[in-house]
Amino acid sequence: MKVSERRVCRVLGQHRSTQRWLPQGRADEERLVADMIELIRQYDRYGYRRIAALLRDASWEVDDKRVERLDLVMFRVAVLGQHLNFNAQF
């Protein structure tokens, strides 16, 4: 039984563009995250821009946006156990 994509999407209530693109992770994502964890543990005060610069120095082809996406606050909490203290006095 042949049914068109348009009809199936209409019945399911989905937009047709959701059926055409499959998200694929990058092959080097795990190695990049491992290197990021190593750098974050070594330089725990550095932000995502400086970590991205260090990764580029280590011959990774990354931009700041990708590193920022991977270096979320929750990621730092999981790696370092750091918590943001908004009540800290400077």
C-alpha cells in the first residue's frame, strides 16, 4: 500500500519537514568532550571562549558557539562540582 508523505504527515499531525532531516552527531564529539573535560579540570576558571582558544591551539577545528553549547553550566557542575553562588560578596 503506497501512501504519500503528505497524507501520512497530515494524518499524524506533523509537519513534512520533520520527516526529511535526521539529526546526526559528529564523529569527533566524544573526543572533543574528553579534551574539554581535561582542559576544564586543568583551568577551571576559564570560560568557554578561552577553552575554545585552547582547543584551537591543540589543533581542534571548533568555534566558540560549539564550545559554548557543550560547556553549559550544568556540564561544569557535573565535571567540577561547581555551583554558582549569586549571593557571593566581592
